[in-house]
Amino acid sequence: MNFKSSVTSMTLIVMVLSIISITSIQQDAFAQTTGMSISAIASEGSDTISINGHTKSSVTDITFTVISPSLNVVSIDQLTPDKNGDFATEFKVPMWKENGFYTIKAEQSPYGSSLYKMSLRVEVINGMTSETSVSQSTLEKGFVEPTQTVRKTLVIKEANSMAGSNTIKISGITDSANSITLKVIAPNGNVIVVDQFAPNLNANGHFTKEIITGGALWKQDGNYTIVAQQGNDKSSIEVGIENGLVIPEFGTIAVMILAVAIISIIAVSAKSKLSIMPRY
């Protein structure tokens, strides 16, 4: 009797283990057939956000929607993943005028039903990206997402000059000692300066370069664009020129005017007080 009970118990245990094993196998198989992964990559000071990813469903397109910090739609894109489920696209940001974090939404909806919905946030300042490497994934077993490494690239940090000066001092940063090509583009779109130099980098990768203004090529008033390129890396900055000389920013002019106005008011007030003082 005891022997029969033992056999029955062992049989039940084997059956339970078999069911668990089969269930696990089915779950693994299901995990390998679902999910989506998306990454957004951008270099500091770039005008491009690169999107790449992988989906387990290649039967329908993926729709991208970009939402501004004020919740306005600024861009829409649609693409078809390849036969392996891989996809990639790019967004150009110079026309994104708001500063702050933009939300990039990706949605794949086969047969009218929303299968995958994902979103990433990317910061844009003055029409250029901040250094970014973000991702989101619902992929489980069967796909290992490659690690994306974003290196510090060429960036023009600032263009310094005294108002009325004919010298512009460019400050930038790079992690490469390769030659940098510098171009100056006039307001009418003409390239008026092309120069190439080897950056003299300090310990932090900073470099400087001077540009001399003036002459017939600088006669047009307006904003001149200074573009630096090193390999595939590119960065730019604008400088206002009037009569061949650097003009101060509006904020600087406003402060100067305000200071002069305050000094004038103080002087007039002091003079008025003196004029009304009683004479003895």
C-alpha cells in the first residue's frame, strides 16, 4: 500500500514538473517574439538627432511624433522596419525654436491596434542638441541591444569680441588633434573666409582661434555664421557685423542705454535740487 502511494506521488511530481517545464518553454518562446527597443543619439552642439531601434513586428510601419516643450507637434515621420525588424531615422533640429526637452514618441499599430508605444526625451538649446544617449526597451529574451557610446565632439562654445573691434576670438572644445576647417558665411550665403588650422589643445580639450574682420568681403551688415568642421563633426555660431566691425548684442546695448539714462536722471535730479536750494 505504501509502495503504491509512493509510486502515485512520484508520478504526480513528474507530471507537475513536466507542466512547469512546458510552461517555461512556452513563456520563453513568447518572450522572444514580443517587444521593441528604441535609442536616441545626439552629440553636443549638433543639428541632428539619430534614432535607431529594433522591433519584433515587421508587419507594419512605425510612426514618430515629436512634441515640443509647449506640447506642440513639431515633426512627424513614418518608416518601415527591415525584414530583421531593424529601423533608423534622423531628425534635424535647427527649426525647433523652443529651448528645453522635446519628446520623441514612437508607435507601431498593426491592424489598427496599438502594439508598441515608446517615448524618449531629448534636450535642444538654441537650435542645437545637448549630448544625448537615451533608450527604452520592452524587448526581453532573444535580442541584446547594442551599447551606444557618444564621444565628446567638436563644439564652438563662444565667439568673443569687444564692440567695434575687428577681431573675433573663437573658443571651442574637441577631443581630436586633427585639423579644423573654419568657414565664415556672410548674411547673403556667400563663403568669405576658409581657413584650416591644427588646434592647440589644453588639458581639457579647449582651443581658441582668432578671425580678423573688415575689408570688401565684410561690407554686408548682419549676422555672419562661423562654421568649424573636423572630420564628420561640425559646429557653428553667429556674430553680428556692422560696417566691417563687431556689434554688441542687443542686451549689452540695452544695459549701456539704461546705465546712461540712470546717470542722466541722477545728474538732472542733483542739478534740480541745487537749483531750488534757498539762498541766504
